[in-house]
Amino acid sequence: MSGSRFEALQSIDRRWIFLALAVAVIAALVVQPVFRDSPGELVVPIFAAIEALAPGTPVLISLDYSPSSAPELEPMAAALTRHCLIRGLPVTYLSLWPTGNHMAGRIVERVIGPEYPDAVEGREWVTLGFQAGGELLVHALLDSLGSRFAADVRGIPLIEIPALAQVTGLNDYGIVVSLSAGTPGLKEWVLYGGDVGAFPLAGGCTGVGAPQFFPYYPRQLLGLMAALKGAAEYEAALNDDYADRVPRVMQATRGMGPQTVAHLVIVAFILLGNAGLFIGERRKRGRR
Amino acid sequence: MIHPLAVSHDFGVWVGALLTLMVFSFLYRDNPFYKFAEHVFVGVSAAYWMVIGFWTTLWPRVIVPLIPEASRIVSSDTPLPERDLSAVVPAVLGLMMLSRLVPRLSGLARWPTAFVLGTTAGYAVVRYVRSDFMHQIQATIGDGVLIPAAGGGWNVAESLAALVTLSGTIFGLIYFMNTRRGGTVTTPAARIGLLVLMVTFGASFGSAVMARISLLVGRLQELLGDWLGLL
């Protein structure tokens, strides 16, 4: 191979890389390789905390994301929902994002409806939906849900909803989990909720946001599900303890196969580019 | 496992799939299909935010408190809420914000802007000092660098992690103090700090790549599964 070919390795047209990546991911989606995860250090405390709650203890899941980040965060919401419904813990969904109502609807449509047909809205789960305010909303909810939500998304007053019978404010929840794709999201929950209130706060975040939230663990966050991998780890914990009550391969675990293949392709291109650089440089020095 | 082709009959799925392909076409080069999808996205997002904003904020917090009879428009059997004239304050502030649209009155918009910025800054400063400053210092040095193990002795892994966290923080701070304009590093300690920052940025970049791949997998799952029914 001539020196110019090695140089060419450093300047491959990016469109070939995109094409290679697309082919690799599509192939992996079709073949569906499954790489089983095991629950990691940051995910285990969340799973253990929900396991430790007495049946009937309310759990709050804040769906602070939109469809653009749903592939990463929706599997977390689905896994948490499965865990809570299996354990008999009524779930409250709310959102700091205007798209939150739709995100909650997808969980009901894709998880609760098909897998838990006996679950009743208002008893096993309730959707409060979106409210404007961000950090001020979190602060207001500390003392009273009713101060900001007069009714759930169906228009039923909170006082008539059995899932909220034990709830006045955030401190009445057994655990609060914010699944966050940006602002307002997990950071606002830490600053204005978890650090001020007396409830355990856990989080789930996108890969982009993860480095921002790692420093909060373990003092300010009970645990953290970071990106699709975090969701896959939670699914692995569910599979370990409730294999007969959850799907064998869930959404995040299914996504980790193509994800791993895509990473291998990226690593291969990085190695190729570096090999081109080093070999090209060496040949140039040799010619001098 | 690959299934026989079973293309969706859902109009929404088709719209989503075609818009996804139009956006992906930008990877080849800029083109009218991408521009179309981009404009649709911006338009739909703005409209969605406006509708949600109206029904979750403007309607229940301003219009209904000021004109309780308006609630009958949505539901005729709803009991009339009490009139709450305090809603005049946010209503007026909101209208003052809109005064930017009239050049002669645009100065009025400074008042609600100042109110929002002042309130948010005053409120946030306490929380940030507590959560991002005090608690983070405590988390960095609180337990020292020798972490005791449950069964006696020292937990080597945790102690090493605490040492890396503490020294990484100190060297990172030294980098900012011992760097001249133009980025010239002046001391060996600052050089280590630079290394710490580079590792941090590398980890962040790796996380960002991982996140983008997850989104790609998600879109392709919808294209191959929901749209074409192949999965």
C-alpha cells in the first residue's frame, strides 16, 4: 500500500462511515444478538429501594423527556412501571416537559395495557401530566400536589383517586424517580426536591447527560440509570428476580445488541484512522 | 428473527417513517426533503407548545380564575370556581411581555423580564450554593481518602476511587490557576490537571456518542418494526 493510501485512511468520506454504521445496526437488529447485562453499582440501589417498599406505597415517576430521547429513557420508564405493578406499588406519572402526557400515554399503551390488563387507572397508576414551572413546580409539590394539580389528565379530582390516597406532597412517596433528557429535569429534582425534601430520589438520564449527574451519587441521588445501558441493567435485575412475570428480552436489552455492534464499528474506524496516521508518518520519516 | 414484510397501515406511522428518512437524507447532503422535514418539525413543535401552554397554564391559571363562567365552555356540568382577581398580576405581566411586538411600547417588556430573572436568580443561588457547592465539596473530601471496609481494615477500591476524585479535583483547579492566556501550562501539576480534564472530556464525548447510537437504534427499530413489520 502506498503512503497516499495510508493518508486516505485518515480522510475517509464521512458518508462511508454513516453507511457502514447503518448497515451494521440494521444487520444487528435483524439478527438480534442478545448481550445479557448484570445490574451495576448505580442501578442496584434503585431496584433494592423499590423492592424494600411495602405494597401500597406510592411511587412517583417524572417523565422529563420527549420523543427524541424516548429510545434511551422509555425503557427505564417501562422497567420501573413493570417493577412497581408487580410489587403492588401505585405509580404517579407527571412531567416537567410539555411532551410528558404523550410519553405517559405510550407507557400505558405499550406496557400497562398489554402486560397488566387487570391494572386499573386511578388505582394502580395515575397520570397527572405536564405542569409548567420547572424548578418552581418541584418546590411547590414538596408540600402539596394539590397546589399545582387540581385533577389528573382525565379531569378526576386528586381527592377521588385511590392511588393518591396516601399522598399529600412529595415526602409521602416511597421513592421519586426522574427520567431526564435535559432542563428542567433531574438536576431540578436534585436541587429543589431531593436536597430539600425527605424522600429518596433516583434518576435516569441520557448518555449525554450522565457525566453531569454522576457526582450526585451516592449522597444526593440514591442511584442512577445512565443511558440505554442503565435501562438494560434494570431489566437484568427484573429478569433475575421476576423472570416469570416480565418479558424475557425487554426493550433496552434488545437495543444493546445493535448498540454494541455500532460501538465495534466506531472502534474499528478509530483504529483504522490511527493506523493510517502512524504508518503514514513512519513511511514519511523513512523516505526522509 | 426477520419476519415477512408487513407494512403498517397506520397513517401516523407512515408520516413518522417518511419524515425520519427525510432527516436521515441530510447525512448524504443538504436537500429539499431535509429542509421540508426541518420546517415541519419547527412548525409542529411551536404549535404543540402553544396549545399545551394555553390549556395547562393560560386557561386554568388566568382565564378561568378571572372569568369563572368560561369553564362552562369546556364542560357544562362543572361547578363554577370562585373568581380570583390575583390572576390579574400574571395576566398584566404577560401582556407587558407582548409589548415587545409594538416598538413604541417595547420598554414595558423589561419589567416582566426583570421580575422573572430576579426571582429565578434569587431563588436559584441558594439552591446552587447548597447542592452544587457545599454538598459537592462534602462529597469530595467528606469521608477522606481512607475508606474503612465493613469487616475491618481499608476498602482499597473505594479508597483509591476517593483518592482519584480528590486529587483530580485539586489538579483540575490548579490547571485553571496555572495557565497563561493562550493555554500555556506553566507547572507540572497544571499539566496533570490538563490530563484530568482531557480524560473527563473524553468520557463525556464517549457518553454522547453512545447516546446518539441509542437514538439511531431507536429510529431504525421503529422503521424496521413499526413501519415495515420486519422485526
